[in-house]
Amino acid sequence: MLPGARAVLRRLVELGGTASYDDVQEYFADHPTTPIPKNRISGTLTSIRAVRRRVGPDNRSNVLEPDDCRRIYRIDPALLEGLKRAFALADSRPDLLRQEQAGGASA
């Protein structure tokens, strides 16, 4: 996933799983910690869509479903609660996101 993709996915979760392309673009254009230029937001959203097959349940491959006609992005409601829990866990345990081995020696 591109660096801003996690932040965009989190924002979609915060919005209840549905947001327009324009809302996402506007929110991140001047974001204080994760700015994503307007000319890059489409690639970020595409990055999220690219991983949907890897994280979705076997019978559902669409974690992030685009409605290209209306420029709306939706997260499958069945996955929304799990994503909320995952972000809450990441907030409470940022060490889980690091690739360090538990109990590894530090220099």
C-alpha cells in the first residue's frame, strides 16, 4: 500500500465506510501530517483497491468498492467493524506495526 493509503483507509472508516472522491481529496490536500497532493489521491485510492483481495473474506473480494459513476467509495459493512478494531488496536499498540522482533536486542 502507498504511504498515504493507510491514512485514507482510516478516514473512510471514520466516515462510516462511505465517502466521495472529492471529500477524500479535499481532506488530504492540506492535511497537517499526511498531505496527499490532488494529483496523487487517485493513485492512493487505487492502492487501497489493489489490496482488497488480500484482506477480504474469501467470498467477498471488495473491501473498498468504487462507484465510478458517482465517484463514491464504500467499505463493505461486514468489514467496517473489523477495520475499526484494527485501527483502535494500532492506536493503543503502535509497536505492533513495527517489524521489530519481540525481545530483540537493541544496540
